[in-house]
Amino acid sequence: MLKKVEAYIRLEKLTEVRSALVEVGVPAVDTVEVQGHGRQTGIELAGRRSSYTVDTLPRIRLTVVVSGEDVPRIVETIREKAATGTQGDGAIYVCPVDNLVRVSTGEVDADALVYEGDIDIQGMLSPPPDLSDFFAFFLERKYRIDE
């Protein structure tokens, strides 16, 4: 049975998590930038004259579809690489997939997960660019208090 693994992680952990997923054999990863909060319900930011609460924080949603037997390995890989040990590290959801169809070939279900020849998996094994400095700059600019 196919499963969809959906993980919400910190922006700065994207490069590390994606590289680890490619290393364990997951070449197809969808990413979307999202906003939200979990138990921490946001963060308190202080400026020179005032402070305020940002109740939704930027996160990345990773989505992969894998066979059921690969789920524990994928979940553990994401958990290990995304963890910082502090509140707000994210969450991982695992859902069943009833049907999967590859648009280009019409392959269905488990056959659509087999990557033979049409994708250069070896070329994907090089780590993606490190974007942590960009994300730190982006967050600093986005939540800066104007005087």
C-alpha cells in the first residue's frame, strides 16, 4: 500500500532534510512554503520601543509518496535531520494513498514510484545548495520592527 508522508519543518532545515531523503533513495520531494503554528502559538519579538507576537511562523511542507514498508525509514530520516531540540521543530503526518497515476506515462500505483531511466537519480545525489543563510536573512528582514 502506498503512503503519503507530509512533514512540516523549519525553513533552515530544508537543505539537510532534502539531502538526507535523496541519500536514502527518495528522489521525488515536493516542497511548499507555508505559514502556521503548533503548540508554541507563535513567538514574541522585541524591538527597541515595543514588542509584539508573531502568531504564524514560516515553515516548509515536504510531501513524498512511498511504499508502506519505506515509511518508518523515511519518517525517522526526516525526524533526525529536522530536529533542533526546541519547540517548533514541526510535525510529520502519514496518510494512505488510494490511487497514484503518473501523468506522463499513465503508470498507476506502485509502478508510478519506480524511477527507471527517465530520471537521473545519480545526478540528484549531489547535495542541494545550502540556503540557510538566505532563510536567516529573509526571516530577519521579514520580522524586523520599523522604527
